[in-house]
Amino acid sequence: MESWQESKPGEAQAAQEAIHQGRNPLVESEFTRWEDEVGVGRIVNRRVIELDPLPTPAQVLTEYPLDKAAQDLVLSSREDIRSVLLGRDDRLLVIVGPCSIHDPQAAVDYAHRLAELNSKLNDRLLLVMRAYFEKPRTTVGWKGLINDPDVDGSHNIKKGLLLARRVLLAILGAGLPVATEFLEPTSPQFISDAISWGAIGARNTESQVHRQLASGLSMPIGFKNATDGDIGVAIDSCYTAAQPHTFFGINHEGRASAVQTLGNPECHLVLRGSSHGPNCDVESVRIALEQARKKLPRASAAARGLVIDASHGNSGKDEGRQAQVIEELSARIAAGERGISGVMMESFIVGGAQPTAPLDQLAYGQSITDRCISWPRTAELLSLLAQAVEERRS
């Protein structure tokens, strides 16, 4: 796979030397590039210091393919999620797992714990494990496993892509479907075949790029309300993503392509609270569904139900309050409240969070982004949600 990189002998070393000297190797280079040959060498890449070729999606998927069991699990779980969102399946969709994955070993450890619990609860809960590899940042910070797998600022994206792929295969191998947030518009080509549910985050819910992306994805997509609490933009996103689109993208061979989509009718709302406070109460759910039904077809997923994110603005990113939100939602579901199709929980082996640092300096199984509920408490809350579904049935 070294054919990914087609640099001339000595070019990589010369580039690193230029960077250390504070020069731009793509502009001030002794090597002739195509930019020089067509006369734009002094114009482009003034603020880009490296273009490191990546493997194509086809190469990554060929090296780390989904086996037949994994393919069957992805297909069946996508259909199960659709059925829950449309009210045809009375289970509760529960998307649970680490805020972000930084340690593949701990993520797989968590997956096996969740899979064992799933065998006892899957008649009432549709459990989908969070596997978030890309982290949107308000300003700057660690951007996730794909972007910086060594958590040290080295940004080895090639390594991150392959690690993410291997984590997905391991989670599916444990028997669990996977959820992720789609951030970069090209990364889905490397991982989306393994994903059963996707999210578009609050910072991107109004983005045309992400609405177009969602229109071509093969799984249900949850659009979160905006960070200021606006649910109208998320509803607009569900409407927009359900339409056909044509836009710039790449194919599995890595070639720039005009992507034409059919539209995704399985988009829905995720209430995640806001900078002003929570929006997971009964009245907020009622208002959100009422607004969705005015804008969207009555039979659409977004008009039938929604997902509540117990973290973020609904809990102030406090894991203790997040657990209380789950308890409150359990009581409401048990009492028969309709419209809540699913919930999201941020949970890891060890509760809380720790400062970002290289992997060998971190506590095992604890988040380096948002604070997470501990595994023992998670198991209690999942059992409580399962009991709530059983009571709602009766």
C-alpha cells in the first residue's frame, strides 16, 4: 500500500526540513511540481505546507472488509432502527457509548460489556453503540481518532482511518450495531458501510454540505437542534435531506465526482438542549413534533418521533445530571408518553473525563472529551429504560 504516496526520492525529507526552517515546502521547493509546470506554483498552496496522499476508500475497504455476519447485522439493524422511528417496533432506540473513541482497546472492551447486556435487554431496547471518531470543536482541540490517533498532535490520518475501521469491525464482531457522527464530507466513504445510525451535530445542522451528505447516506440520520436551541433548522435539514441532490464528492476510487442522490426520508430530530438550557421536557417534545408535522409528511420518521440526547445542553455535560435525565425519561416512558423514539447517553468504563494527553499517559477507559456515565451506572440505567418500555407496553 505504499503506492498511496507517489513522492520523488528525497522529497519527503526535504519537505520536513523546509517546515522545520519555517518555509513552505509546497511553494519553496527544489522539486518541480505539476503546479510549476502549469504556471500556478507561486499562486496556490500559500498556506498549505503538506498534501499527504491517503489510501482510497476502496483500498481501505478491501483491506478491512465487512464479513457476511457484519453485513447482515448492519442491514438488519438499519431496518430495525427505521421501524422504531416509524413506530412499527415498540422498542426504545438507545444510542450509548463513549463521547469519543480515543483508545481502541477500551472501546472494544466496552463493546463486549454492552453486548453481554444487550442479550438480556434486546426484546425491549434496540442498543446501538456510539463510535464517534471525529469531534467538532468550538475553537481548537483534539479532533478525534481519525484526525489524531496518537493524541499527541502528530495527526497521522492514515493510521487513524485504519484504526477506526478496525474498531468498527470489532464492535460489529461483538454483535452490536454502530452509530457515529458524520463531520468530514469525505470520511463516510471509508466507514459508512459499517454504520447503522448517523448524526449531524448541532454546529453542522444548518450546513448545506451536511444536508447534501445526509441525502445520500444509507442509514437513518438524526439532525440535532442548533446550539442556540433552534429546532427549526433541524426540521429544515430533515426536509432538505429527503430531497435529491447533486454535489461535489469523491467515489470509492478517490476520484473527484459529481454525486447524485435519491434523498434520505429517514432523517429525524435529536433534541440535545442548548446554550440556554435543556429541551427534553414534555412540552419541548410536544412543540418539536408539532413543528415537524407542519413542515414534513405525516408519515415521515421526523413527524412520528424523535431522539433525546441526555448529554450536552440537556445535562450541562454533567454525567450525574445526565443520569437523572435518563431516570426522568424512563418515568415518562413508563407512564405512556409517546413521541420519544430513542435516547442518547454518553457512557464509558470509568465515569467523568480526564485531560487530553498521549495514550500511554491516560487512565484506561475514561473519556478525554465530554464527561461520561460510568459502566456500572450505565448498566443500571439501561435496565431502568428496559423496565420502562415493559411498563409502557402493559
